[in-house]
Amino acid sequence: MPRKLLLLFLFGLLIRLILMPLAMQADLLSMTYRAHLMSEYGLWGLSSNQLLAHYIYAFNLMLWRPFFGDLTSFFAASHGVSLASTTSSVGDWLTFVAQPQVNAFIFVLKLPHLLADLAIFVLLARFFRASKQRSLILAAWWFNPINLYAFYVFARHDSLTLLALLLALLFLAKRRILPGLLAFWASVQIRFQPLLYLPLLLAHLWRGFSLRQLWRPVLITLLFSFGFWFLQNQLPFDEALYRQVKGLPVLEVSAVSPPAASASLLDRAGQFLQKPFTLATSVGGRSTLDKLLLFTGVYLLLSLFSFLLRPSQSSPQAAFVRLSAILYLGLAAYFLLNDFSPHYFVWLSLFACGSLTVHRHFWRAYLLAILGWGLMGVFALGNFAINQNLFLPLSSLLFGTPQLAFLGLAPVLFTFGKILLNLGLLWSGFLILRQLSAELTPLKQWRRLWRPGALLVLGFFASFFLTATPAQAAKIPVLTVNGDAKLLLEPGTAYQGSFISPVAEFGALDLRFDTSRSREDKNIALRLKRSGAETWLYEATYNAADFYNQAFYPFGFPLVSDALDQEFVYEVQLLDAGQDALWLYADSYVISREGPLRDLLPLLRQELQVKWQAQQGFWLLWLGLLGGNLLAILWVLLRRFKNKKANL
């Protein structure tokens, strides 16, 4: 390795080693606990997403168990937000970080992240060893603050996914279809999100390879996927042992409910296709359905744009850059149209490195986006701020410390960061689009695209984007009341509120609490019934340690029907006493239902009407600019036509 690259590598490694024992987010604890159930108790058949990531964590725990002894001491006995849950709560997190060996433990937990990170550096260094921009590409990966934050501060396993994606891109660039498809399959098994890229990859395969080249690798990949699914379902899972570990009562045979009717193959296929469609709605689970519709339309256009590009007959390096650029466009649209969460922004990092050679100004545009990302992350309010409790492994006293978002200028700086982020994404996306537009298939050759089998590709796009079954995409609020008054919940005293349902069916009630960031485990009982009824329609107990401070917390329950114009009473009761006060915002609630996307159209229409009334001057100016732009385009086209005619 040249000395320049060696220094770059060592400085980057030093930063990583410093960060590894200092910070983590509770998601790492959730993943580790599920892996612990696998490796410690042999519950390898535990049902969960991201299976390969869980197996990697489990084998990592087995490797380091001799150095830590009994690993069960790292996990709270009542791990999870409920007895049956394996997802960590705030209380579990605080118990975990209080362990005296926590810094060493999270250091070894992040070792798979580091190894994947190192592997990506080495692969990029080897693949671009003849490129003049090799140092820039490696620096863009190795010193990217987004990578450092996501892998070693927030401590998500995205480096494992990105390594599998890099292998997929490298294999496809070298025209090795089967290993490329298997690497992509592995990336999906580590994290389901890469399925979102599948339409763009299919377009690349369709334009770059013949059906004779494609059918065998695709068939082998499908058979491999089925084999993995079959073997995974044969792995041991002892229900009685699991319930014993979780402290759940052992069910009698007679008490076991009959198995639910299994979904049809068509329904399963529909759910599989809808999964990335649903993922597109939720960066941090907060994106709205209007953003889903807009993003889906943009992504469909990008997929069709990719489908119309000329087949790539260039070198592997050029093919890799082109494929990276196409995927960068898709992710840039994702982050332009969805809500901000700093750890998810790492999905762009790999494709940005591969796109650096597209244009000499691309790195400046991407750097502008990184600057905006940093300002938004530092000055964001809530759980997605960069400094939000992530350094608790240093000291649990940091829990509840003020965020920078509460500073006077924080909202201004956050907004400024958002502007920079969007400008960087638009600028970099424009540079890619301009470059790729030169590779579009000429209009007169478009008919050649419709060779046998093209209908299969179009059918996939139609099922992916236009199927009616992703109707149950998200909650649709039907009644929102938000006030500032709050009352102190006293143990044993029930608070009652009521509302009149404006819809025939609903299935969620969101209530707002002020927990003062309490670490106490206090139980809350929520009850719901029709006004005047003797019995409750729904009653359940929740751990207040998992409530979101000063934010609405969603309570879901079985669908309530025949509810139109009916009055309902909800009751909140604090069951346990404690030293920390717990407040409920009185008369603050959101009533929601789930429904098809077409049910969203009236809400969108109402929102557009309100926006039109409030911003008529702006909309008229905007329409004027669009009209002026179209006139300018027509003028240029007419001038060009006249010049050509004059030359003839």
C-alpha cells in the first residue's frame, strides 16, 4: 500500500477504535439480545427479520463468551416492553449500560461492523487501484462522518449490508451474474431494506444481459433462497424453554389457541412485493403517506429511466460507476422525500463513493449534503438527534441531559441544515442525471427494447408499484385533538376521557405523556369502551419506561366497528407508585384507522385546498415560473429546428 493510503487508513482506524467502546443505541441491544437467545439457549429458530445479521451477532457472542463469563448478566430479566417482547425498552437500555463491563462488551459487539468496514475499504482500494481518483474514493468512504456515526456511534449493522451490496455490484460489473445475485440476496437477509433497489437492479440486468445468460443464475438464486428458508424453518426452537427464559407461564395443551389459517401463496407473494413499498414510507417510522405516493412515482420514473439506458459494454470499473450512480439517484430521492433520521443516511455512502468519478463536482455536492446532515443531526429534536443518549455507556448520568436542539438558534440551524442537505442531494442527482442522459437509447431504437420477456419486467413494475393490495400501508388519522393542559397521574386513580368517533371503524388511540425522561418501570393500564357500556372493549398494561417523552404514544387494539357517531370512553390508570412524576396531557389524542391508499385522496385534497388558500401568491408565482420555463424550452427547440432547416 502506498504511504499516502497507509496514513489515510491508519488515521481512520484510530478514529474507529476510539469510538467503538463509547457509544451505542438501544437497537444494538435488541439485536444482541435476540442473538443471545440463539447462542446461549440454542433457540436458533427464533422468528425474526434480518436473519443473517442475527446469526453473525450470535456467533460473535459465542466467540467472546469465554472472556466475559456469564453473558446473561448483561441483560435485564424483564427484557422488552412486554413479557413476550424481545425489543429493548428504555429501562433495559439503562440496565445494560450500568454494567461494569459494558464498554468492553459493546467494543466486541461492534467488531463485525469494523471487519465489514475494513473489507469495503480493501475491496474499493483493489478495484480502483488504477484510478487517478482512488485516494478521493477511499477518503470518501474511510473518513465519511456518516459511516463513523452509523457503524460506531449509533452502532447499526448497516456495514454488513453495504459489504454484501458492494460484492453484488462488483460481481455484476464484472458480468458474474450468479455470485452478484447471491450477494444481493445476502444483503436482503442482513437487512430487508435493499429490496427497495431491486427494480433498478432488474433494469440493469435486463439491459446488460440476454435471457439466455439470466435464466440459470436467477433460477439457482431462487432455489438457494428456498433452501435457506427450508433449513431455517428446521432449526431448533423450544417454545417451553423460550417461555421459561422470558418468565412466561407454560401453556397447557388445551390453552393453546388453534393455529391461524396460513396465507395463500398469492397473498405471501403480494406481501413480499409490498415490503420495500412499505419501507419507503418510514425513515424512522414517521414519514406520511403523501410522501409515499410522491416517492413511489419518482422511483417508478427512475426505474423506467434506467430501463431505457443503453446496454453497458464498457469496462468493469465504468459499469460499477454507472450502477452505483443509478442506485444513488434512487436513494437521493428517498432522502429528499422522506423524514430525516441520521443513521439511515448511511445507505447513500457506498453509492456515493462509486459515483465520485461521474463528474468532477460530484464530491462537492455530496460534501454539501454531508454538511447539512451534520447540522440536522446535531440540532434535531427527539430520538433522532445525534447526541440523544448515545453516549450513555460513558455514564448513565448523561441520560436526560439537555439536547442542543433546545438552544435558541437550534431550529434555525436545523432548517439551514435541511436546506443544505436537499441542495446537496439535488445538485449531485442533477450531475448524475445529466451524465446518464447521454446514455439513453435513441428514440428510434426504443422498439428494440420490447424483445420476448419484456412483459415480465413490466409486470414486475406493475405489481411492485401499482398493485391495490398495499392498501394497508399506514395509519390514517381521522380525529386529532392536541392541547397543552396536563394532569398528574396518581397511583390507583383512573383518568377518563372521551371522544365521538367520526368513522365507522378505528383501531388505534394515540395518547401524549410527559415522562420527564423517567427511568422508572411503572405500569399503565389503558382501557377503552363504549360510553354507558359495562364491559371494556380493550384493556392492557404497558410499561411507561417505553413511552416517548412529550410525544404521542400509539396504542393499537382489535378493530372497533359500528363506531360512527358513537361516544367512546378511554381510561388511563397508573398502577405503580414511584419517585418520578408521570403526566398525561388531558384531552390530547389521535384516533386512527388503517385503510387503502385511495382513502387517503380526500385527505390529500383537503390538505391541498388549505395550502392553496394559504399560499395563493406563491402557487401563482410557481405556476408562472413553470410556464416561463416551458416557453423557454419551446423557444430553444424552435431555434434549433430553424437552424437545422437553414443548414439544409
